Amino acid sequence: MKHEEQMVVDAVITWVNGNDSSHKAKMNLYISDKKELNSKKTKMRYGQVNEIEFVVKSIVKNAKFVRNIFIVTDNQTPLFLKDEKQAKKDFPNVFIVDHKTIFEGYNQYLPTFNSLSIESLLYKIPGLSEHFIYFNDDFLLLKETKISDFFVSQKPVLRGFWTSFHEDIWYKKAHAFLNKLMKKKAADNVYKHNRGQQKIAKLLGFKKYIKLDHTVAPMRKSTFAQFHSKQPELLEINIKHRFRHPDQYTNQSLACHIEIKNNHFVLKKDYQLVYFQNYSYPLFWIKYKLNKGLRDKNKLFLCIQSLNQCPQEKLNYIKQWLEKRYN
């Protein structure tokens, strides 16, 4: 417990307002298929309904040990922080970090619209603590947490399960064979989350990998700094693509497997996660799932992915639910 009491821990959130006209105009200069700019896929990835406010408030309320909260973004400010004077009063430990700051020395790759590229350089945030917790802008803390939920004896708590690479799983191999037989094109030119995890695990020499989910990630700054100082070419590959690319790897998986190699980790085979992505279910199901997660003492994290795709009635309920708990 002494280790935890003495630790300094920061939180980092990556955020983009894809509804912003200037952001769309910037993206339009680089996106090859202009139709993609207003596609559902693009709106799911870059759209937002100001849920970032509740992400921050959930950290302030449920992770009181966090020293600073850094929001990494591209020349944008969340609505709830627009009033600078009020923001300093209400959120004195919340700071905006621009992409230009962390991409110093790699400015040729800006602007970027690629979370994988941005995540690769989070360790360069000025003043960032050695131990930090990474949040996407749709991750919230459901209930009060302590440092040991993320770090035990300064070791990151990895949430996931050992599993085989896809080419070693018989039904994955069968599926690939059938696709080949039917002359279906493999989606090798598209980045996939699981594939990005497996790619870096293989590069690090693993025969299996820890399958991570879409949840918070405790990390160490030195893990990235040391790896990239020895393998700068891999960093370059991961940050040069303005949009997601199959050559890229997942940074959470990089950190995870380096910690395993160094025997500096605690493995927890439980994501402790309540996850939303599909909002086509009826409202009563959404109410049930949210409140069940709140009652379950084991559930610590809530992911409300692509909330901007939620129908208005259900969105109103979810936002009211969030306001009740975090305002």
C-alpha cells in the first residue's frame, strides 16, 4: 500500500470534435474519397455529443488520486472548458495539449486524424507523470476507484486474456480458406483492432497475445520512451499515416506486452466493463444495462462508444443519466 500512497498518477484523454467545420475542412484536404467525409463510419469515429465533459467529471469524482488530466486534441477546446476563467476555477487540474506539442520533431505528419498515431506520442506530454491512465473520449469511471485498480506495487494492471493468433485458430483459418475458395478479397488493407494487437505482440516475439478490450489502460511513460529510443523505425511507421492503416499496431498492446516481457505487470482476467455500441436495442434494455452496471460492485468502467449515433430519445435518457451521476 505504501507504493500506491506515494505514487503520482495522471490521466490522459484523446479527443476530437468531428462536428467542427474547420476540422472537416482540414480533413477534406487529405481524405482521398470525399464521400467518406460525411459517411456513417466517419461520423462514428469523429463525431461527439460533448460526452467528454462526463469523462472528465467521472475522473474527478471517481479517481481522486489523479493529479492532472490532460486532454490531447487538435486546436480544439471542449464546450465545457470554453469559458477559460470558469474552467480554471472548476477544473484547475485539467489541461489542453495540442497535437503540435507531442508531435514536435514529427510535424511533417500533421495534421493527423488517426488515434493510433496520436496514442504513439502521448508519452511526450510535457509534465506527464511516469504512471498514467489512458482514456478514450468515450470511457468513464462508473464508481470510485483507487490506485491499486490500475497499478499494484507500481506495476500496471493489465485487463485481458491470453489467446491464440488468428492464424492459429482453426475456424479463423477455415474462414480464410473459404474466402479464398470463393475468391473473396481479404480485408488486409483495413486496420482491425485485434489485428493491431496481434501485430505488435508478434513483433515482440510472442506466440500468443493478451486480448485487450475497449477500456482504460494504465501505462508507464518510460515503457514507450525506452522502446522508441531503441526502435525509432517502428514509431515512424505508427505515426506517419494520417488515417488508420493496416501496418499500424495498437499502443495499448505494445505497452502491455513490453510489461509482460519485463515481468512488470499484474494480469486481471476481467475487463470490469459495461460496454455500449449498438443503440438499436429498446430503451428499457439501455436503462436496465446502465443501472445493472451501476449496482454491480465489480463493474468499474463504462464505454459509451459512438454515442452520437444514438437515437434522440435514448440519447436524452443516457445524457440525463450521466448528468445525475456526475454533475
